[in-house]
Amino acid sequence: MQFVPPGATLGVFGSGQLGRMFALAAIRMGYRINCYSPESGSPTGQVADKEFVGPYDDLDTVTAFAKSVQVATFEFENVASAAGETAAKFVPVHPSPYVLHTCQHRLREGVFLGENHFPVAESLIVGSLEDLKHAVITIGFPGVLKTAGFGYDGKGQVMIRAQADIAAAWEHLKTDEAIYERFIDFEKEISVVGSRSQDGQFSHFGVIENSHANHILDISFAPADVSSVLKQQAIDITQEIMIKLEVIGLLCVEMFVTKNGRILVNEIAPRPHNSGHLTIEACTTSQFEEQVRMICGLAHGSLDLVKPAAMANLLGDIWENGEPRWSELDQFPDVKLHLYGKKVARPGRKMGHLTTLAGTPKQAVARVKAAREALRS
């Protein structure tokens, strides 16, 4: 095991809100932070010691970044795999570039899940309009056409409900590498943020329940309202995926619970996750501190839920009529505000989140929803 002590400099590829919250956790623990960003003044760059700016395929700048840190990690998976591979020549990178390469591409991720017999929705690879027509005949309606790479928050996917949708859906994605997946009429969506140390020890934050609006995560709460049997299945699936991928660090598995009580894996994210933001207040050790611990060779923190909690995303839509009414949060002293330092608010853009703890998950959800609604101008 490689131990990276406080005082060392940690590197993070990516510079959004996940990197920012990782950096804040690391700074509190005594570490320094360098980040790699495609643009200057990023959310992570605002709090980092140094911000390296360049495209992810600028391997000279990647090399300089890698040489400036003692260990590197990722804050999101849409980073050119060559960047991770280049950095790994000079410094440990956790999770490994192989994990990044697998999870950033739906086809590679699907092959990994299928070969290892994890439960997933039926899907077929499509590379042309004719392939798509054949896939629709095989799988049926409704289905979801997804680009193979660089999709998140509903980007890069189109619902196909009838024959008339096929040609337009293919034209919309503008790709020759996609998958057509059976639409799952699920009962609910859940996620598990798992943690795995350098010596293979596994821990987790329990099962979190999620609801989406316009394909973007809207509300998360914990503990999830599912049976103990399903909770254990979700945790076991997460652990097994992390073992198979040999992950060091954090990994989130997003899953569907079907109406007949089955769990299907939807996506894998090899990093902290939006649904895990509530751990900052709800757990003794947040997902971001745990990420620091794992890549630095420290022991697992206590990931136990202190109290039921809920989180509500703050999207750019709340700024639609001007600055949110921040003073209204005076009515909600139990609600925590997190803003990400983004300069421009756009519809659908994640600008921050609210979190609260309560006696029950239902009470926590009602509280963060009320606080968010009060912010609207």
C-alpha cells in the first residue's frame, strides 16, 4: 500500500463541483490540491492551490500536472483515457485508467457487465440506421437509443416509442456507435456509493433512493425505501463490480428496482456521485473525505448514516427570473446550502444543492423541497 500523508499534494482531473467538494474535504484534512481543467476559474480551480489549464489530450500539460502531485484521481469520467494513462507513468492514479476507460463508454461498460453476468436491461449495439431498425424488431418498443460515450444527465439518449421515431432518433444522436436498450418500467431508482481501499477492503454508504426530472437527478434521500433483501443485493452488486474492476477509490452504481422486485444495473460512475452529496451532512465521513482516504492509503472512515437525510439539486432554472431569494432560507435553519461557484446559470445546469436531516426520509424530502421552492423569484 502507498501511504500519502497530509501535507502532500493531491491531483484531480476535472474541475466541476465534484472536484470542488473533494478539494474542500482534502484541504480540511491538511492536503494541498492541484486540478486539471479545460478552462480557468473552474469550480475546483477556485479552491485549488494550482489549476493546470488545457484540453485533456494535451499530454505535455498532463505530464506537468502529474509531476506536481503525489497521487491523482478523477472527478468525472469524461476525461480522455490517454490523460490517465500518461499521468500513471509518473504517479499513482486511482481509480486506474482501465476503470476510467471501461466506465466512460457505454459499449465497454455493457460488455463488462454482460461478461460478468450482472443484471442489466436487454440491449443491442447499433452502428447504423439499419442496425437500429433490426434492434427495434428484436427488442421492441419502447426503448432508449444511447450514444456509446460522453453521455450524462440524459444527454446522448433518445426515447423510441414507435416506428415513426426511429429515423429521427438516429439522426438526432449523430453517431455511428450507440446502443438500443429496452425501456425499463421501473418502480424506483436507487444508487450505492461504494468505497474500496488499496488492500481491497470494501465499505459503502448504504442504499440511496433517487428521483429524476428531465433525466437530471432531482431529489435523493437515505435510507432508501426498499426491503432489506433488495438493499443487500444492491450492496453486493456494487462490491462485486468494484472487485471485478479492481477499483481503488469510490464507485457509484445506479440501479433500477423493477415492479416485479428485480434489480438491474443502469450505469457505473467511478467517482463520488450526485446522489451521495447528502453524505456531507448525513454521515460521519462524507463521500469526498472517503475518496481522499482511499487514494491516500488511509483506513476507511465511518460511513454510517447519522440520521435520515435528503438532498435537492439546485439547477440553473431557479435563476430564470433573477437571483434566488437567498434570504428565504432564514426560515429553514436546518437546511444546508451548497453552491458550486459556477458563473453562469443555465436551465438544467447544476449550480448547487440543499441538504437536510430529519426524523424520517419523508420529512427530510418535504423540507428540502419547501426550501428550494422558497428560493424561486
